[in-house]
Amino acid sequence: MSVYEVTDPATGEVVRHYPTATDDVIEQALATADRTYRQWSTTSTVDDRAALLRRVADLHRTRKDALAQIIRREMGKPLDQAVGEVEFSAAIYGFYAENAAHFLADEHIELIEGHGSAFVRRRALGVLLGIMPWNYPYYQVARFAGPNLVLGNTILLKHAPQCPESAAALHQIFGDAGFPEGAYVNIYATNDQIADVIADPRVQGVSLTGSEKAGAAVAEIAGRNLKKVVLELGGSDPFIVLSTDDIDRTVQAAVAGRLENTGQACNAAKRIIVAANIYDEFLAKFTAAVLAQTDGLAPLSSVSAAERLAEQVDRAVADGARLATVGQRNGAFFPPGVLTDVSPHSKSYREEFFGPVAAVYKVADEDEAVAVANDTPFGLGSYLYTTDAEQAQRVADRLEAGMVFINAVGAEGAELPFGGVKRSGFGRELGRYGIDEFVNKKLIRIG
């Protein structure tokens, strides 16, 4: 039986199975992507590829309602957020279409000595493999596919097994937009097949968004075969509140940062760190606001995801934490909750909670806030609320994270680089940095 199937987490209904690719299908995909790269990347211009990417953006917009319904079925995303994800994906494709010529322009180098000139010319590398997660089925692909297709790379895309319908819809969009066969190829591959794809000499790089375990496995295979990788492996992002002139608004921001996509976002605000002088008031209002979401919350992506979160929460409570929640887990539906007094000695303290549960910590001052924020193996994003502009810059410099958002949540943009440090992975997506990962920066020196 295929590992690719759509199971509606709201009902548990298996909607449809999709066939897993045979080895012959995978070989054909590799051969086609390689052949297309060698022809298309040299015969098409940046402007040609940008025009195709604009069409991809347009198709996302015109099909947004149907695309949104697909991922609601696949992983339970609330419909308004699903539509928003499609629209953001369209914006990413549009951003790279508009800016590719600028980003890929020759970069002239001033010579220290000698005559002539020198410049760096950016060119594609070849076939790339993308391994994508289920929590943002369109957005994650856009971050990878947008910059690399306009650069001239070709793409093999392995989506999460629970997202085969959205994977097929994206494959259709790139074809309908006019990309040549082999420029973007969806593959319903097994993990064993993917290991072989990474090792294949026709593949020049791999981008993965997923778990630490998956990232380590992919990096190991890629390293043995000398392949470039970009990894985004999740996070346990701090939301630090040192001072505020509007505590209700700050609480609302913390709730939004924790519960977006039902708490299933790599860069969600998972650990709320609050200064002692406002802790009691903040905790009371934050807890009330989180628990008020109980009746309207969407399901998690699957029953197994809810079970994993329950194990983490139960372990934290067994190790001394206190849990405020209302209701009981029902299938994939998980009641929101707030944990306090989570012990640093508990395994749960350093785990990523992927769901609608927040851990809240009281700290005495700025130094302790930074220490708690950095006391994690992850380093993806972070959020800082303070009324002191100098403190904001000072703390931002001290946080061990790839991104710091000051007095703002939901402030990501197509132009802003996304990525982390430590066990959150390495490399960047989005912005001009996202188009600079899988590229040959070729030096041309003229005497």
C-alpha cells in the first residue's frame, strides 16, 4: 500500500491514496530534470524564467480557493489561513520574478593590483532535490522553488506523505504556467529512494525542511556525496516580554504568535519569557486568552501529531510543571494549554512543542531572559517586546537565533531572509539570500 494518502484530520477519513513511485519512475524523473537543466538553463534568459514565475503567481491567485480546500483536507489548516498561505506563496513567486534580474546581475570586483577587470557571474548548478513538510504545503515549496527556478536550476520535489494532493496541484501549476517538462517534477518517493536520489551525481543540492532526525539523515548522505544542503529543522522560539505600555496588546501578540497554524509552525512563539514585575498580570491574561480559543481551534495535522504532543505535555507535568487547560483531546483535536514551572531537568524543557501549548517562564531581568531564551538546542526565530529601544538592540544582539522580531509577530515577508542557527539548521531562504544558496558564483577575470 502507498505511504502517500490524504487523511482528513477533522474526521479521520482516508480521502484518497496515491501510488508510490517505482524506481523506474524515479529514474525517469531524474533523467528528465537533468536533460531539461542542460537545455533550458542555457537557452532561456532570466527574463524568460521570470515571466513563467509570474504566471505561477497568477495561477496561485486564481486557484486559491481550490488550493486552500486541498490543504484543509490534508493537514487541517483553518480555511482563512490556508487562503492566506496561498496568497503569500504567490507573493514569493512574484517577488523573485520582479527581482531576479537585479539579484543575478554580474557583480564587478575592484582589483587591488594588475590590469583588466573581474566580476562574479551567478549561474545555476543543476538538478536540486526539495524535501518538504506538511505544515505549510505551498509556502515551503515557494521558498525553495521560486528562487531556484528563476535562477535556472531544475527541481525534484518530494512532499510529505500526507500532502500528495497539494503536491499534484503544484506540479500541475508549473506545467500550466509553461515551464518545460522536467523543470519541476513531483515525485512520490520512499525514504530509501530519496537516499539514492541524493547520492545520484546528477543531483547538485538538497533543501529540507523537517525534523532534526530527518535533517541529520539527509545531511549525512549529502556529506558523503559532497552535496550542498540547506536545512530548516524547527525551533523553540522565545517570546520575551521585558516591558510594555499596552499589556493587552502584547498578550494578543503572544497568543497569535503561539497559535498560528494551530501552533504547528517552526518559528511559532513557543516559550513565553516574562519579566517578574509584569509576570502575574501577563500570565493571567495570557492564560485566559489561550483557553478562550478552545472551542474554535482546528485539529492538529493528524491523530499521531496530537498523541506526540500529549506525551510531551504529560511528561512535563510528571516532572513538576503545572498545566492550565480546558477539555480533553479528541482524535486530532488538542485543547490549548499553558504550562508553567517547567523543570530545566525535564526532557520536555528542551523539546519543540508542535501544537497549541505554550510554556511560560518568569525571569528577574534582561540577563536572565537572555539566558533562558538561549537555553535551547534550537536557534530559529525569536520575539522581543520592550519599550526601551536601546535594550531592544542590545538583547537582539545577544539572542542565539537566525531571526529577531522586535515588537512584532507575523512580520515575515518574501524579502526577508528566513533561517536559523544551532540545531535549527543552516542556510537561508527568501530575500536575496534565498537565491544565493544553490548558485555557481563564477569568477571571470579579464587580463
